[in-house]
Amino acid sequence: MLPAVLDPPVTAAGGGSLATMSFGPESMRGAPSAGHVVGQVDYRLARNAIVSEYRKGRMSRLDVCDAHPELLRAATNVGQQTGEDCPICETAKLVLVSYVFGSRLPPSGKCITSQRELLKLAGGGREVACYVVEVCPNCSWNHLARTFALGGQRSVSR
Ligand SMILES: [Zn+2]
């Protein structure tokens, strides 16, 4: 007879957050599912389409300002400031947050806080998918800005 498994879910990757708040590529508006990142894709057109729908009143603020708590946390703590106004509330500047997903990374991805960290991952020899999301820490607007694949393409690096 085996004892019932009562172990709480503990994430090994330091960060301290428990798995209760699952975060993944699908948590970002407009994102393709993981594993479909090829080359570099810009999502500005899709993003502008949503902003336009919002401005025409076809989407409510509740529809577009729904950033995942994890995304907001990252935006506040490690987000990269931009000089661009939030298209929704127009009172705060947008922040960019980068996440990488890959076979040897946690399912919730890894939040990248510096260019150096990204370059290190790129040099690791295994392919990772990088997702850059724009987030407004003020109103919770979020949309994927671009995705690109890194590493795993030996012909590119030198
Ligand atoms: Zn905003």
C-alpha cells in the first residue's frame, strides 16, 4: 500500500512562485503555441488591429487589459522601459518583457532580464523560443510584440 501523495507542487526553478498560477505562451495575447516559433515574427499588425477594435468600441477595456499576474509582476520588476505610450490608457509608458521557452526550460518559461542572459541562452546550442510582450503596468494591457527563435542554428552564429 502506497501512502497518498500529498507533496505540494514545488517548482525547482528559483523564483519562488508555485505552479498554481500557470503561465505560458498562451498567457500572452496573440501568441502562437509553443514550438511554433520560426525565425522572427512581428506582431505589430495584429496588435494594431486590436487597438483599433478597442478604439472603435468593439472591444472593452476588460477584454484587452487582462495581463496575466505573472506578466504584470515581471513588467513591474524587470520590464524594459520604452518611450511609447500605452495605446489603451495613454497615461503610462509601455514596458517590454521577454520570456524564453525551450525543452530544457521550465514550462512557464524563463523571464529574461538582460541582453547578456539572452546571448548566453543563444549560445547554449539548443533552440529556444523567445517571446517579447508589451505590457502596461498601469492598465494591464498586453500584447505580443515579436517572437524569434534563438540558438540551434549553428550556421548563424560565428
Ligand atoms: Zn495602459
